[in-house]
Amino acid sequence: MVGADKRIEENDAPARVAVDVGIDETLDLDQAVIVALGCNDKGAWSSCREALEAALARFRSEGIDVVARSGWWSSLAWPDPSDPPFLNGVAIVRTDHDPHALMATLGRIEDAFGRRRSVRNAPRTLDLDLIAYGRLSGDLEGLILPHPRAAERRFVMGPIAEIAPDWVHPTDGRKALDLAVSASVGRDAHAI
């Protein structure tokens, strides 16, 4: 992971069109479904890392198969850095859920992990965001894809660049590695 972070800083990603996901096939990045995970309130878990690992483990029982995942990244809370720091990561998944059903499933998982929606940007026991669903883009009946602020967040683009540096943002047109370098929010985010 240190090497990946170094590549992000140096912007020297290898050229490739598919990601070896460690199983018997490669993943077409144009079809990638990407979910971001975050936590800065461990809740009932011993740590945010344990909560995030448990969330990933829960995906399969909810019809979401993780085919690639980043390591964990640490960053100050945003927009209030006095809140507990965040642990973030991403997963590329396969699912039969359509985008709306996937969002509903992610919401159920958040609820099961004690997520409370009180104040915007308050500390979270679990935050699951649908970053991209293949090349879909636009307002899909209230669901905006790709995630409207993901491209400006290093704590999202850094983990994506770690596992799929050549993934191209569906509307921005830049690669994940380039977005990680230029992201303006969460500049302190780093792989741990």
C-alpha cells in the first residue's frame, strides 16, 4: 500500500485496461460497480477497521460480491477536522441489484451497523456510498451517478487508484490516479 500511495504522488501508473482481481478473470473497468466505505465512530466494534471489515463480510449475504478492494486509508474528518479521524476504503463489487436496489441494500447495512442520520457530516459508525455503477451517469430518479462529489475527495479516489488506477470517471473523463493527485478534499488521506 505504501507503494500505491507513492505512485499516486508520482503519477506513474502502469497502462492497463482491466484489473486482475485475483480470481480466474479480469474486471472490465467500464462495468465496475464501486462502493466506498468509511467509519469514524467505532460504535459497538473494537475499532473502525473491525467495523469496516465486518461490513465487507456482510456484503455477500446481501447479494454483493467483493471482487477487489483497497487497503484502508486514514484522513481527518471533513468538514470538521476536530471530529474523530476517518478510516476509508473502496470495493469493486458484482451484484444483480440494480442501482436503486443496491443503494437500499447499502442503507440497510448501514442501519444494521448503528448508523444514525442526525446532523449532516456527523461522525458515522458506517458510511457506504455508491460511487459508480458502470458507466451510468445522471439523475436516475433521485440517485445521482456517479457520486457527485467523489472526484474531488482523495479519501475516495486514492483507494480507487490503489486497486484500479486506470478506472476512468464516467463524467469527468480522468483516470482515478489523476483524480487522486488533484483531489481538493481530504488531501491528508493516506494508505495505512
